[in-house]
Amino acid sequence: MLRDLPLKAVYRTESDSILEDFYIPALSQAVTYDRAVGYFSAGMISYAAQGLSAFVENEGKMRLIIGGELAPEDAEAMQEGYDTRALVAKFGDLILRTFDSVSDGLFERRLEVLSFLIASGRLDVKLALKRRGMYHEKIGILRDRSGDGVVFQGSANETANALVPDFNFESVNVFKTWQPELADHFQPYVQGFETLWKNQSRNTLVLDFPEAARDRLVRIATHVRFPTPEVEIDLWRKHTRADRSHVEIEDPKIPVTFGGAPFQLMEHQRGALQKWKAAGLTGVLALATGAGKTVTSIYGAVKLYEQTRRMFLVVAVPYQNLADQWVATLRDFNITALRCYANSADWSDEMSRLVTLYETGAISFACIVVVNRTLQSERFQQMLAQIPGDQLLWVGDECHHHSSAGLRAALPEHAAMRLGLSATPEHYLDVEVTDRLLSYYGQIVDTYTLADALRDGVLTPYDYDVVLVDLTDEEVDEYRKLSDQISRLMAQTGEKNADAPGDDRLKTLLMRRARLLGAAANKIPALRSLLVEREPEPMTLFYCGDGQTEDDDTGVAMRQIELVSKEIHKLGWSNSHFTSRESRVARVEILDHFRLGLVDALVAIRCLDEGIDVPACRSAYILASGRNPKQFIQRRGRILRRAPGKTSARIVDFVIRIPDDVAEDSPIERQLLVNELKRVAEFARLARNSAAAIRTLEPILERYDLHHHLV
């Protein structure tokens, strides 16, 4: 019962874990729960559902009031006596967009608890709209089976990007109804809630919860993964952990939850680790992008440490944003990794301390995440050489980068345990490059293809739409001129493969022509025509080229990424750039805003091609693409990753029609066309609507007798 709990009068995040110390203990004793929270947002939905994982086990019932802002035109319509149905429908659309715009494990689990209560008839929800200003009150009223109650009034820091405000500063004042001397404090809250619920407040309009939103929650409840209080607490703790500049030494362990659900290794991950172990703890795992390479390797490291009780884990990655993702995932396994990148002053002394502690036996486990640039530095190499090789587990993520001569020389030859991770370990043209990579890591010990991942439900099914785009007359002239120059130069130099030219002049010409195709002017109106009738879609990527296109409004040449951003903004899409021009800190913030639904779209060039994790992405528009298969394999994997609430994905590919006379007269042009079709075929082959994509390409396939390339 509530009387039996050691409840405090005030809880504050500075000194208390409010979820663990108050919400879950109190809700575990309650059978009724009245709750009112501030303005409607994803954060307030999550805030209202704190601790409900403990409440549902009591067969209790809940009433929830969520605040909202009444727009001036809506308030005027109400005064004139208009029907409230249009207003309810408007807020229903807002609620549905909010549900769709967020991808976060804890938010999803809390939403599922609310959906379960609604579907079982144990939760009623109403909207409170103030005629002036915004409804902000945050109160709760709990009662147990004996009739005792607890009334609390809370204050959360409601920042715009707070998905769950309980992660920011919060304080809760608690009043016990069995203490009559406190009646003057808690009774106004009890009476105020009842007045609101009955829509008797003078300045606030209270509406029933929109049916469309209620129906969505009921549908969610049909496949709910019901979270226990232990799961909610575990997710909450992961969110509240702060970055640590000083590495805390702890034993790694398998997490209780991962990605918002109870942790469980998938069969293909377990099989990959078994093959790596059978190969003597060396080799490359060629797992499809999105199939869980990071988790597979960390799980393997933890299990290996549990057997050996001594390990120094070093993970090498190509980029800082990818390194940050590794650090976050390692933290889920109770591993605090030292970040060896950016300024050497930030990591050099701490790495020296870790290595010394490990060498002297003071600690039995340590972990470092290093970017390839730092890996090649003299200071890092000196300290890396001090780590005992028989206890060093070296993990190379996106390990195909280590096939370059410079990086290959920086890899630790004394490491006894080596694990390479890459969806594309084999170079698409150069066997020597592949051999250089495998000479360090060992053979490819396991392959798990995208077809395997789609078949097993590891990745999201997708639709693939092809948009054929013609060049303008000016672009056709420029394309012919560049093609003639390329043909003459190839004849002069004896080059036979335009995909891997050795001549720098030829490389420059091919790059200019690729940039021309990538930034073709007609792609912008084609994109506009696709989007003009569509509402902005959260979780969308736009891949652009690095060329320039003339702006129809000003006649001034603009980078394609700037023009795409401008066009979709005019159509109501909020968007952010994600390129190498943004700082590392800015990119982290941009990705957070994308995940929280604060921006609809990311407009990128190449920064999202490799490693960066955006599982929430549901749609992608590819306006420019390179010839290297690695790029489109990585891009497709970015889009198809599983995420809470994501059931399918969509890829829209803008493909240039090469001028007929140019392609017919030149074997080189025909080969380039074939290479482009191979990329399209790779996307289309495994799509749910592959037949429709191929039908779009039918005129080109017929003209050049290229059907066999789509088999």
C-alpha cells in the first residue's frame, strides 16, 4: 500500500532517481491514476507514461489530460459556436505525425504501455486547450485499494528537443492524503483535475481524444512487446548516463535491453561468431549493412573476456561520428571506451594511464576507440605497441579502408585476435587491394547478404521507384564534348577501363562528366513534381551530388544540395544539411534532431554513405550516385535498418537517360550505361515492387538489349 512506502515530500533529479525512487514504487501500489501534463509533444507523452510499466500489473485505470495550444483562429471559431469536430481532427493529425516522427526505444516502450491501457479499456485521454496561452499544469493523483492517495505536482524542463523531459531537471512535490494537515495543499489539485475532466473550466476547452489517434494506439497494442519495470529502468539509465572524460574501469556485461527491447543475439550473429572462433579468432565478417556487425563484435568480445578474464579491446573506425556511435553502443555493454580522436591532448595521457594499469595487472579490461587518422600517429603507435599482443583484440570497422598501403602499415602485427567488419570487404576492381586487406585480417569467414537479411526480417522490406530524367540541350552538348575528349584520351593512352583510369587527365574528365550527370538541372523539377502533392514525410534522406545547378528563381548557379534544401523547404519540409562542412558536434546535434522528429529530412552528399547510423530513416531520394558498388550498398543499408515503428522503406532513384546517339556510337558510353543499370538492378532485384521498377526501364533495356543485366 501507499502508506507503506518511504515517500519523501520532495524529489529532485539532482539528488534522486525519480523514476526508480518515486514513480515505479508508487504506481506499483496504485489502482487509479489521474494525470495531467503540459503541452502536447512526444516528450510530454513519454513524461506522462513514466513508471506505467509498474501500474498495468494492478489492473488499474487511468485518466490522462494532455495540454495543447489553441490557435487564434480556432479560438475565434469556438467563440462563434463552430463544431469542435474539425478541431479534434486537426489535433488528431498532429498526434499521428508526432507518433510517426520519433524513433527512440524508451519512447516506443512507454507508448506501447499507453496503447495497451487504451486497448484494454483502462485509459481515457482528453485534450486541454487554453483559450489564451498554453495549458502547462503537471499533476498526478494516485489511489490504492485501501482508498489512500498520493497527490504530486511536478516540474520538468520542457526544452524543445527533450524527447523525455525526465532526463532534464525535474522536481516533484508529494502530498499524502492520509495527512489531513496537507489538505490545503493537495485538495485544489484534486478538484482542479475533476473540473477539467468535466470540461467545466472557464478558460480551457477540453476535448475527447481523437478517434484516429485512439485507433492507431489500439493497432500498436496488437503487437506490443510489453515492458517490465526492469526494462523501463534499464532503458532510462542508458539515456541518463553522461559522457565521461575519465574512463571508469568496469567489467563488460551483456545488457538486459538493447534498442528498446530485451537483448537477444540473432542467429546469423551467433553463427558468424562461431565461424570466427573456428578460424582461430581471426577473419572478416562480411555482414550486410544494418545486420548488426557492431553488436556482433562487442558481444563476441564480452563472451571472450568472460572466458579469459584479460582483454585489451581496440576498435578502429574511419570517421569520428562512427566512433561516437561505437562508444555509445559499447556503453550498452557496460564498457566505457576511451575516445582516441580529435586533439591528442584529450586522450594521450589517459591512454598512457590505461596501458600502464593494464600492463601492471591493476585492471583486467580496457577499451579504446580510435579513428584511422589517429591510428597512424606516432604517439598512438608507440602506446599501441606496449599492449600485450596475446591479449589484444583488434576490431577494424569498415575494414576495407585498411587495404590502403598507409593504413595497412599502421595495423598492429602483434595482435593475436583480429576481427574485420565490412559489408563490402572486396574491392570491386582491384584484387591486389583485397589481398592486402585479407593478408592482415585473414579470410572472409562469414557472409550474410542483404537478401539473407531481408528474408530473415533483419532488415526492412522496401519499395524502389525509378525516375528517368533527360538532360537539357546545353547539358547534352557538354556531355558530348566531354565524351569525345574522354574517347580520344583513352585512345591516346591505351586506357581500356574507364572505371579505374590511371591517367590523371582522364580522371578529371570523368569526374567532370559524373558531376554533370549528378547535378542535371531536370532533377530538380522532377523532384518537385514528386513532392508537391505529398505532405512532408519525417525520417527522409536526400542524397545529392557535389555539382552545381542553376536556380530557376534567380538564374544563379547553386550547389545541388543548397537547391534541393531550398526546394523542399518551400514545400514545407524542415531539413538540415549533413555534409563534411558541418562540425562533428553539429552533426551529432543534427542526427539527434532527425531522430526526435524535429526536422523532416537530412540533405547529404556523401557523409551518410558509410557507418553513420540512421535506422529511423524511412524514405530516401537519390539524386546522385557514384559508380562504386560500395556506395549504393552502404546507402541501401542505411535506409533499411530496423527501427521502432518502422515497417517498410522507400527508395526513389533519379536515373539519367544518356542521349541515344552518344550511347549508340561509343562502346565506352555503352559500358557506362551498363554499369549504371547494374546499380539500378541491384536496387530493383530485392525490392517488393521489382517488376514495376523494371517496367520503367523497359525502353532503355529494349533499345540497347540489356535485359540480361537485370537477371
